[in-house]
Amino acid sequence: MDSIVNSNGEKVECLGIFCCGTGENLLTSLVMKTIDLIRLFTLAAIWGGSFIFLRILAPVLGPFLTTNLRLFIGGLVLCLYFAAKGFDLEWKKNWKHYLIIGVINSAIPFTLFAYGALYLPASYEVILNSTSPMFGVIFSWIWLKDEMTWSKIIGLVLASAGVALVVDLGTTQVNNNAFPAIVACLMAASCYAIAGIYIKKFASHIKPLSFAGGCQLFAGLILIPLSLSQPIPESVSLSIALNVLGIALLCSAVAYLLYYQLIADVGPAKALTVTFLMPVFGMIWGALFLRESITVHMIMGTVLILAGTWFVVRKVSSR
């Protein structure tokens, strides 16, 4: 996990794109200003909606091109914005880290989710995405020698039970490629945790906001050869073009600006609550725009996964 300092001078840790506080309980003092609540719910709606975009784009453009356009356009826009604001990304010093983290934290997981979108409902993907903190606990225990507490073990058990409920496909109409797609989504979620480990060990000196632009741009460049290796549509409708701009500008540019502004204003612990809201919005958008079913198993599985997340990231007071 990447350590940063919040506006209160407290040291906090980042896990991939998410941050969690080490100086306060996750559910302590969750009262926010109205503008912060608006930012939080907007961010959850955008990131929850990213899986709707994937479900629309991946069957037309393919996983590689979908991810390539998302990252390259989003990363380029962010880098241009940072340049206009005078925010120094320190390219010469950090380009290798941007490249490595961009591949692990963006190129691979976004491509895997795009592949999953070929076969799974968007609502399934956003639920599986919420398992990332679970992988963070396991990898931190293995590679960073973090303590495996009973609270974390309970969280892992609950989250595993939640995944088992979600992937019970008996009531959902999906094809025979569903299981590989589920594995792909879980692998994607694990990539965020691996990126967090790398940042903790090798790139903790980099400003967190820098990752948003530099890593995405490099990830987009890396994917160009892979995008050219797959069949490219001869023509693209206006609807598809607008969806590409939507996922790139909203989900990969605006969302990151909202996220880091939220961290600055309310702290990482409260910003992490976006993880709890994303599945809700993902299921709502899937039902509204794609007419996906919301089953009892999905709801129960989501509750168990999010409960597991709470047990994992909560701070246990020592007495």
C-alpha cells in the first residue's frame, strides 16, 4: 500500500486506486458536507457506470481497443489538464514507475474487465470488482508481512461467501464462457492489490495524483500494438463514439479528479466509502440501461462482500 499524508497530517495508505485510513475507523465520523456527499455519490455513479460502457463497447470494439481508447484518451486529457494547471508529473524521474503501474493497475485489469463484459452482465462485474481489498489483505500478508488479524480473516471468509453467491449463475442467462469471465474479473480486482504492493515498495515518493495521468497515458500507449492485432471495425456509429468518450472522459479522467479532490477534502477513509456505493449504482444502471436482472443472490452476495471489506479495512482499537 502507498503511504501518503492527508490534510490533517495523518499517514494513510493506498491500495491501487483506493485509500484507507490508518488513524481512524472507517465508519467513524462519516458526516460530510453536502458538496462532499455530492462528489462521493457522483464518483460512485461514474465508476459504477463504467461497466455499462464496457458492456456496450467491448462486443463492438473488442477488449483491447476498448481499453486502449479509454486509457489513451483519458490519460492524454489528464496530462494536458495537469500541464495547463502547472502540475509537474516529473516524467524523467518517474516514467518507469508510471509504465509499470500503468500496466498493472490499468492496462491489465481494464482489459480483463472488458473481456468479462463480453460474457457477463455489467452488474456482476461491478460486484466482483469490489473484492479488490480482499486481495490486498492477502498480498500484503505474503509480500509485506502485514499481520493477518482475526478481523481480516473474517472479512476474507465473508467476501469469499459473497463471491460464491454472486457467481451462482443458475438464475441468470449467460453463455458457457461465464466462468472464464468471472476468473478474469477476479484477476482484474487482484491487479489493483498488486499495484498497491508495488507502490508501497518502490514508488511511495510519487504524488498520488500523478498516477492518474502518467500511468493511464503509458498504459494506453502500451496497448496500441495489441489493439492493432485484433480486427478493427470498418465503421463506428455515433453511439459507439459517444460511449468511448464517455468511458474515457468520465470514468478515466473526471472520476480520478473527483476522487483525489474527495481525499483532500474529507480524507481517504471517507473517500473509500465509494467502494460500498459502486455495486449499488452498477446494479441500478444495469437494470435501467441494459435491462439486467437484479437477483436475490446478487444482493446477498454484495452485502457479504461489502461486509467483508469493512472487516478488512476497519481499524481495531488496541486496549
